[in-house]
Amino acid sequence: MSELARRQLLTGMAISTVAGLPLAAILADSRLAHAAAAGLEDVSIVTAGGRTVKAALAVPTRTPAPAIVLVHEWWGLNDQIKSVAAELAKKGYFGLAIDLYGGQVTDQPDRARALMQGVDATAATDTAASWVDWVRRREGVNGKIGTVGWCFGGGWSLNASIAAPVDATVVYYGRVNQPVEQLKRLKGPVLGHFATRDQWINKKMVSGFEAAMTEAGKKLTAHWYEADHAFANPTSARYDEADAKLAWDRTLAFFKANL
């Protein structure tokens, strides 16, 4: 079987398996997430810095269409994040799930922490910005680009939008303590989802971000949820179903308005 035929078969199986299921149900079941992820196309590029990097691309049925760059949690580019890219494709977007860990994935917190702490900021910026530039030029993309990320990826969603300005940025409980001069580079508005019981991405950090965005003259909409860090991940013990759905609905409405 040729690679194209295999990809078409996997895509068809993925669509039939997860068709009609809500995103939360897919993310909560590793088998469903794997089925959704199987329909994505593996892509690679050489970055502006000369490194070869990989990502997974979900293509919408109808084009031209906007594109959304997704940045994974500290676990790495797993089937969950690819499933969200597939969901965005069902909503009419190109979904490009990029990899900042060089193919490494884990489900162990200690290993995830080590992977996150081992990320070279210069290399990650090169990777993220190069992917934004690549997807902007891809055939079928209408020129409108957004970014979204969770936890570690939430901070890198913002970083990517600073390095390669896009039309809309979504941050799920990610590091946002950026200086005003960096925030001035942003092009489009930012939507942030934050949790009141989050001890890491806390009120102090987000308040500073709000003040810096105001000083930079940039638009920010910040939503707070009576929840904890990672509340939008159905596999987390801190998952909050109602807040996760509300945040996702707000994310889709934000992208629709700005892309």
C-alpha cells in the first residue's frame, strides 16, 4: 500500500470513528484520540535557523481557510493535541500542531518537567516562528493565522505571536509575564483562560500581563474560572467539564470573530 493510500485509509477510519463525538469525549479516551490523530498529515520543514522540525497538519474540507497553530502541553505533542487540531479542521481551519520537544512525549510529570525545563528558548522561537511563516504560505491558507496553546504551550502560543505576529492568540493558563516592548510586537488580540486556584499562573502574573498589554496598546480579553491549572484537559484530575466547555466555546467564537 502506498503512503498516500495508507493516509487516505487512516483518515477515513478516523473520521468514521470520531464523527459526531464531542471534543471532550475524544480527548478523554486514548483510543478515540489516537483515531482522530491518525488522520493528520506529518509535515517537516527546515527552520530559518537551519534545523529540521516536524509537526502534524489537519486539513479542512473546504479551502481557502484560516490556519491555527497549536502548541502542546508539557507532555509533548501527543494524540490529544493532534485531536484538537483535527477538531479545528472540522470547524473549517487548518490545524497545525507543532512540536517543541523534538518528538519526545511522556505521561510522567517528572519527565514532563524535565522536558519543559530543557527547552532552548532561542530554538523554540525559531521553530514556532518558522511554522507560522510556513503555514501562512501553504496552499489553501487564506492568510489569516491564529495560535493556541495549553500550559507550557499557552506561554509559547503568546511567544509565537510575538516572534511572528498573527491575527489572534489564545492562551490557556500559560506563562504571560512578557515585557511591554515584546508585547508591542503583537498584531491581533489575545484571549486568555486562567484559573483562580492555579498556583503557577496566578492572579499576580496575569494582573501584570493585563497592565503590560494596556501599556503596549494591545487588546486582551481575560476570563477567570473557578478551577485549577489544566482544568481543560479531560485526562487531568483537575478537569472541570463545564469550565472546559465554556473556555472552548469562547475560543471558537474568538477565532471566528478574528480569523
